[in-house]
Amino acid sequence: VGDVVIWYWEKLTGGILDLSTSTVKRNTELENRVAELEAELAVWKQAHATTLDASERQVNAHNVQLSTLNRQLSSLGSFKNQNPLILCVLDGDDNIFTEALLRMGQAGGRQAAQQITKGIAEYLSDEDIQVFGRGLSFWVTIYFNKTGLLNALASHDICTQEQFESFCVGFSQASPRFLMIDVGYGKDAVEFKIREYIQTFARFPQTLRMFFCGGNDTGYSSTMSLLENEQLLGKLVILEGHEDMNSELHKLCLPSLKLDELFLAQKPPYYPLKLTPLAMPGSSSVTTNGGLMSPRSPSNSSSIGETRLIDSSLPLHKQNPPPCNEYYLMSCFKGVLQGACKYSHKYELTAEQRAVLANNAKKAPCNFLKNGLQCPYGERCCWGHACPNGPKCFHLSKGKCWFKGGALISFLMDGIRADNILSLQRQCIPGHLRTRRHPAKSVCTVHSSYLGPVRFTFSFTTCLCSALALSSTYYIYYLKHCM
């Protein structure tokens, strides 16, 4: 009896053990399955959310376009006999064409123009844009800072100056309505131009679509808000450039167009402008030190050759060729782009020699200020912005100080007001004789806390577009009393 009991007990415990093992295994399988289903559900939820978000964006975009269309329909009569406009405006500083296109020169410019035209034409065809009137008028405008862009392209070995110049010619000649416009200096110069372009042409009733390829700046947000308030935002289409475009533009629920193999995927780092003040039109081709003039240095391709040694028996400005002030103290535009700088970039200068170079450079006037312009380099400029001799300058008393242009700007920035003008008189010349050969002249004595009373003579034909334009108070005073 005892053996039978033991046998049944062992059989019972074995069955219980098998049952518990199978139960644990089954529970594990079920838990894994639940985890898989939860993961799959999360994927479907994410896909649903993405689809819903895309649908909402599409609905919003259609609503924006609908409101714009309604506005256009309300003014249909004003442009039914005019050619509808399709406009494209690009930020050429932030959206750089591919290296392959740029290096092709004129052929690359024409090909880039063809790619833009083809891409936009296909987009309009897919959107089934209805055209009224006699046909489309398609314009492409690229705003860029030529000097800064050339510097970036050359610094990263993307293309040469000649290749870029040829590219611009090819692009512009592809159509009389294709424009590449150099806006010159200024951090926000391109942005200002594009903002004004959009605000102006988006309000034209005949503008059907405006393709906008901007940068990564947030300065366009106010413009977009303004267009949205006026129900004009539906005219805009984002033309995608480099990959780092401003994410704010993607939040506007605007349609977009991407053209493959047209722009560089990554914008190269932007270096500061490297335009040398000596390269200003009409500037003197001499080396200046402390208001003195030394003979012109011989032409020198300083970008080629071995390191030069300083002749210790001669001062720096009498080396042959002299070291380039801008290369050692700032940066030299000519050396980077063309290798045509007449001064040397190959000397190994010590800290003491650099200090001497900097001290000598401050004795020579900055050509920007000398020509009545504001220096874009500011405090970083290696050239002098004020006469080192101050009010005791011998040449200043004779009206021949080289710093008189910079001194005038210093006056205007030094709190000059109409009541500081001690005397102002004008040489009376009949209007028909006010030419560049016989300009009307104004003799002005102004007072500055820096130099005291100083007398200047201005040419009537040039003063308004140069130094006087820097001071609205002085300008208004001039208009009231001299014109």
C-alpha cells in the first residue's frame, strides 16, 4: 500500500510540474505576442498621426490657396488682358549652385536656367494651373553678394572667379527675364531685397505663383505673416535649396518644390568679406604710411614661391615687395581670388613686426572713409579711421589732411547738429552751369568735440551722395539753406 501511495504521489507531482512549466511557457509566449502587438499598434498610431498631420497641412495649404484665389478672382477684371506672372526669387548667398554647374561656366549657367524652368513648368502642369490671357511671363531673379560669394567659392575650391563670371553670363543670357543681381555689402542686404521683392510682387493681381528659395534666416517670418493677413500667402511655393533651410518656412503649410542636382546640399561656411579697401574704384595705387607716399611696388604673385626673408636693414614698408598689410592684419581679397596682389604674403613676420605693421597701417587713411563711405570692417579695419596727429595735424590746418573724409564721418557720428554749424555759405553758380566741371560748392565750418572748428569745401554734385547723406540733420539743413 505504501508503494502505491508513493507512486501516485510522484505521478501527481510530476503532472503538476509539467502543467506549471507549460503554463509559464504559454504565458511567456503570450507576453511576447502582446509586446509585438503593442509595438505594431504604436507604429500604426505614428503612421496615422503622420498621415493626419500631412492631411491637415494639405488642407491648410489648400485653404490658403483658396483664399488667395478668391482674392485674385475679385480683381480678375484688372488683369484679364495682361500676361500672368510666374516669379522665382532666390537667395544666391545661401543657395549655391552645384560645383559641376559652376565649373561649366556659361554652359553651366544655361543648364541651371533650364533646370529651374523645367522644374517649375512641371510643377505648374501637375498643379493644373489655369492660365488666362495671352500666356505666362516667367521671371527668375537671384540676389547675391558677389564679393562674399566669390570669396566662399574660391576658399573652398568650388570654382574659380573666371568660371563663376562665365556662369553668371550664361544664366543671364538664357532669357532676358533671368537676372543675377549683386547687392553688395551688408549682412542682411540680400534678405532686405527679397523681402521687398515678395511684398511688392505678391500684391500684383497678375502674379499667379511666386517660387521662393530663401536661406536659414528667420527674417522672412514677418513678411510671411503680412502676406497671410492679406490672403496672399497662397501664391508662394517654397523652392527647396540646401538642407539647412530655415525650419520656420516649413511651418507655414506651403507647398514646396525640390529640384535635384541644382544646389549644393550643404552651404559652405561663409567667411567675412575680403574686399580690400585699396581695390576701391579711383583709389590711389600707392603705398601709404603716415600720410606719406612711397613709390608703387612692383607686381608680385605672392601666392607662388617660397617663404621670403625680411631684410633687417630696411623698414617693413621698404621691403621688395613690401608685406601686405591686409593679409597679415585682416585678409587680402586679391591674394585669395587671383593671386594678383602686388604685395607679398610670403614673409614670416614676428609679433613685433606685425605690431609695427599695424602701427604703420593706422597712419594711412582707410579708403572707404577717404571716399566718403562707411567702412564695412569697423573696428577690425587695419587702416586708420582718424588722423593720428589729431587737431595738431599740420596738413589739417591747410585742408590737405588725408583723413578729412574720415574726419567728416567722425564729426557726423560725434553728435553734430544744425546748431553746431558755425557758418555755411554757397558759391552761387547758375543752375545750367552746375556740371561736374563747374559744380556748385559749399564752404562749411563745423564744430566737433574732437577737433574743434574745421572748414570743409564740398562739391555740389557729389556731397549729397556721399558724406552728407550720413547725417539726416545736416542733410536737411543743407537742403533748407543751400538749394
